[in-house]
Amino acid sequence: MPEPQPEHQDAIAGTGAGGATDLAMSEGTTLEGQPGGPDGGGPRERAGSLWADAWRDLRRNPVFIISSLIIIFLVVIAIWPSLIASGNPLKCDLAKAQQGSQPGHPMGFNAQGCDVYTRVVYGARASVTVGVCATLGVALLGGLLGGLAGFFGGGWDAVLSRVTDIFFAIPVVLGGLVLLSVVTSNTVWPVIGFMVLLGWPQISRIARGAVITAKQHDYVQAARALGASNSRMLLRHVAPNAVAPVIVVATIALGTYIALEATLSYLGVGLKPPTVSWGIDISSASQNIRNAPHMLLWPAGALAVTVLAFIMLGDAVRDALDPKLR
């Protein structure tokens, strides 16, 4: 005897193309109407569990804990340097020039007789300010332009791709030497503006690729079939699932921007005196490295620890947010 066919297969076969469309629409309605999808696995539930799982992994990662403690300490002394340094970084005594460690001055003095310890502490403010502000500006500008290009495509995407190619062809250090050499301001904002100007294409490419991947998911197609507007799909479905790669790249790039600021200051086109900067101190100490190596080692060590802490933080965040690395 022939085996009876399941009832649900007969129902689907009898509906035809229109019935299949109605079934897809009903599934899309269920996915859109419930916060977590039909069985708790919709996009909003996945997004929430992704961040929850990432936070749980980060709390157990010693690399994240150590780098976070270092960064918190740097941020605190950047905001309130007087907590651990009571001196004035601009107060110098030429009679103590290039002298080594003394009571009350554990790191000695530089070529102008300024306390190296006080200048290292106050130098964290400029470096952290440049790194954080440049990263925020790059992430916002690059994420916005790249996200819109990836979502809408067409001519906007083509134009943005060619513009980013042009910016990628500009050497960063050479561009800084050309653009910042005509700036006379001794504040941090010209340096931040230069970094944002040349740094947004990298984030733009990352955001574009993440948005293109996210908008092809089934829940986005279901929302589109239900008549959701572009802004609703972009803000509620695409952006939350495409922001993780941007956060990872921006976190790692923060340490790179701090190193870039020190490089430009070392070359004389970044921050300028009387601004206290590790790059400025390294530049002035490099001429006396044989006679007084402590003048170079302390600011260079602080710069290396800071850059390493942010890179370690970025690596930990990447490992936590990338499911392929679990």
C-alpha cells in the first residue's frame, strides 16, 4: 500500500506559489512581531546574547583585565595628574639638567632641568586625549559613510570606494609632515583633525563590508518584505549586527593613533611646546641618549606601555566578539 503523505506537505503543495508567499509573509510577521523571533532565536535575541557572551568571555580573560586596569589608570592620571604628581611640568632648573634620580625626583631631570617624572605623568593627558578623540571621530565618520554606502550601494558606493582608494594611497607620516607643517597652533585639535582626515577610510571599508553582510540575512529580507522603511531596517536590524567589527578595529586603532601622535611630535610637526607630550620629550632626549639615557627611557617606556595596553584590549575584544575565534 502506498504510504500516506504528511498533511503539511499536502497543504504546501496545494497552495501553489501564492501560498508559499503567504507562508513566508506569515513567518516574517511572526519574526517582526516577537522580540526574539519564532522560537527565541531572532535577530534581537542573537544580538543580546552576542554582547552577553562577549562580556562573559572578557571578564574571564586576563589580557582584558590587565589592559583595562592599565587604561583606567592612564585615563585617571590624564584627567587628574596632580593625584600622583604634585610638581609643575614646566618648572625647570638648569642647575639640575640631565641629573639622575634624586630624593623626590625618582626619574631624574631632562636637559632643561625639568622633572622627568612630572612630565611623564602630565604627558599622558595629551596622548590619551588625541587617541580617544581621534578614534571617536574616525569611528563616527568612517562608520557612517561606510554603513550608508554598504546599505544603499549604487553610485554612492562606487564614489566612496574610489575616494577611499585615493586616501589609502597617501602615506600617513608623509601626509602629516605636509599638512601639519603649516599649522602654528600648539593645541591637540589640528593633530586630531589630521588623524580623522586620513583614518576614516579604514573604518569605512570595515563598516561597508559588515553592513553588506548583515543586510543579506533573512530577518532583514523579512522586514523588507513587510514594508519596513530603510531607516528602520538600518537602525534596528543592520546596524546592531554590523557594529562589532567597527568597535574591534577602532579599539586596536586607538593605540596606533597614540603612537602616531608621538611620531609626529618627535618629527616636530605634531604637538608643540609648551604642550607636554611624550613625543616631544623623546625628541629632545634623543640627542643626549648616551649621556643621560633616563631622559629617553621613561617617556618611551610610558608610550610603549600605553600603546601595548590598547592593542591588548583590542585583541581581547576581537576574540570575544568574533564567534569564529571561540
